[in-house]
Amino acid sequence: MDIRNILSSTDCEKLGYYKRLVPYSWLPKLAHYLIGHNMSFRTFLDTLKPLNGIETRDKFIEILEIDSSRAKRISVFIRDFLGKNVFPIDSNVEYVLGSLGLPNNEELLVKLCENANIDPKLFEKQLYNHGQEVCGYGKQCVLKGLCLSSHLGITNRCADRKPMR
């Protein structure tokens, strides 16, 4: 289906997407933008090619009229579909970032990773997996000793954490 034909939340429901995956206000706003600029989604994506990942995210934030704190799903699309450097931060990643004393700021994390010659896309996925599978779930933590909890002698920080699934 052509995104330009998705003009309402009812149109979104017909696509079968879960509202939590793609909020129903996003695609109609994107459709309105594409129609107003007389372009297809493919053409729109072509206009984004010269932009870095954060600039691309910011363009989507502007078009979709959302707060940057709600842009995690947009960043996942940019990371996985467009292959650009972004750092989607969900609750799992946020938890591990806090444990490591790293900032909860997507743009800053991308810059820090790039400066350290670390692929931010891969690093974010590793933090996500760690937060999803290890923190508080009784598995051996490879970050033991690096985590702020270890340095501060907090032995039960992760104990009350529940699986997000």
C-alpha cells in the first residue's frame, strides 16, 4: 500500500499494525507531508541519503510532530532499514546505560561511539540484549566490575528487575 493513501487512524488499523509499534498518528502525518511535497516514500528516503542518522531522525521528528523522547521506534527504523548511526534508547538500554554511568542521550552516545571507533548500532543492540536477558534475570553478568553498582557496592540493584516481555 502506498503510504500516501494512509490518511486516518482507521487506515492504519486496516494495515494490521499494532498501535504501540507504529502510533496511528504517524503515518497520516507522513502521508500529508509526502502529498504536500508531491513525492513518494522512496523519493523521500532518497532525500534523506545525505543526512546522518541523527539528522534523519530529526527530520522524522519534525514531520511526525513528536517529541524526541518518543523517537525510539523511528531510530530503530533508521538503524535497521537505512543503516545509519543512531542509538535507540528503550527501558532496557536506559537501564544498562545508567548502570554503566553513560548518558541517556542518543546524539551524544552516537558521537561518543564514533569518536571511540565503536559501531553505535552494534553497541546499542548489545546493551539492549544485556538489559533484556541479563540484568536482574540471574544470568552471569559480563559487566560485573564495570557497572556502577559494583563500584558502589550495591549488590541488589538488579534483583527486583522483572522481564519486559
